Amino acid sequence: MRLRDRVGLNVQELRRAKKLSQEELAHMCKVHQTYLSGVETGKRNPSLLVLERIANALNVDAEELFRRRRRLAGGTADP
């Protein structure tokens, strides 16, 4: 899996766990919602500064965005 795909999936998973919409998270990160969507789908290559803002908005350490997660049968990540 490409790193940007992994980061995108992690951002999406963390955002959903916090029950935030893309629009809400984008506003918190000061990026456009379509840009955040591109990050989540692996179509955008975000800078380290944007990744730092995303991590801060999600209240997680930036390394959480890069972490490899084991996927379970139901499509959810193993904690």
C-alpha cells in the first residue's frame, strides 16, 4: 500500500471515530473540504504542515497518521 493511501485511510478512520464530517475537519484544519477528501482517498499528497494541522485537529500524535493498521474482516481496524 502506498504511504499516501495509508495516511488517507488513517485520517478517515480517525475522523469517523471522532464523529466529524469532512467539512468539520477541513474547517478545523483550515483546508478546503475537497482537498481533505483528496487526502483521504490518496489522490492528494499533503505537506507535512497540513498533516500536522490534521493531527492537531484530530488530537492525535502525527505518527498516528502513518501507522500501519491491521484490517479486520468487517473492514474496521484492529485497535
